Amino acid sequence: MALSATMYRFEINLSDVERGVYETLELRPAQHPSESDAYLVTRVLAMALEYRDDLAFGRGISTPEDPGLSAPNQMGGIDLWIEIGHPSGDLLHKVTKQADQVVVYTHKSPEPLVAELESGDVYRGDEVTVVAFDPAFIDAVAAALTRNSKWDVLRNEGVVYVTVGDETFQTTPTVFQERRGG
């Protein structure tokens, strides 16, 4: 019998000072059985840090042709395509031809991904933004993960703070290839 996805509920009080976004988010992502807690936490943080009204979760890790998150453009295409983890160069080559903007949020070492993007083998690879979280930060937040989570997420001056209960975790994500106008 196949394992089914686990549903999570997140209530996130978002204060993104850098973008001027202050929202309360109600998210209900599904965690595929093969998806790690670190991957789920990274996906939820990507949703919070990129939040806009039309941003939506993809169908998940079991559907690799779907983005982790995406937002449509006015022409019916994809304005923003967000991948989680360490997508292959082949996938990014394909995605950069479909989407106006491509961002990768990773909880893994970003160097191999950045090297692949800089190799010239990925179409518009120099336009892909990579946001790398410290794995220890992601692991700490994942350790506090519950099926019904309440988080306060604050981004200010490049630092991301996540408060879960009475614990606050902080990191300064490393950003490669800052987006223009993003």
C-alpha cells in the first residue's frame, strides 16, 4: 500500500520589512512521504519570503515537472517559478525558457548549483537567483515542526528570524544573483 501525503497547517505572521509585506498567512502544504522535514521547511519559508497573492504551491516533490511554488504572469504564462533543494541543470535549463523569473531556495550546499548555473549550460543561468539557507538553521526549525505550526517570520536587513513558540531561530541567507526589480 502506498503511503499518502501528510497535511500540515501553518499560521505565519509575516513581517517582511525589506519588501514592505505584512500579512498573516494560512498555509496547508502536503508533505510527500519522500520529502524531508528540511525540504518542507525550506518550501514554507520560500512561500513566506516570496509571498504575493497569486503565489501557489505546486503539486509537490512527486511531480517533478511542477515548480515548488509559482505565480502566473498576465499573459497566462509563469512569472515566477521557484524550485526547492538542488534541481538539476537540465530542469533549470527547461524552466528558464518557460518562466520570467526563476528562484531556487536551497537547504543544501549551494556551490555545485551555482557552478552549474555559471557554466553556461543553463539557458539564462546568470538570471537565476539562488537563496541558500544555513542547513543548521533549517534543521533547527524542522526540529520544532508540528502538524499545526504557528510561526512569526521576520526579514530585516538580510536576516531572517523564525519564532516558533518561545524559540527564535535566525539566519542570513546567502543570495547568489540578486534579482533585478525583484
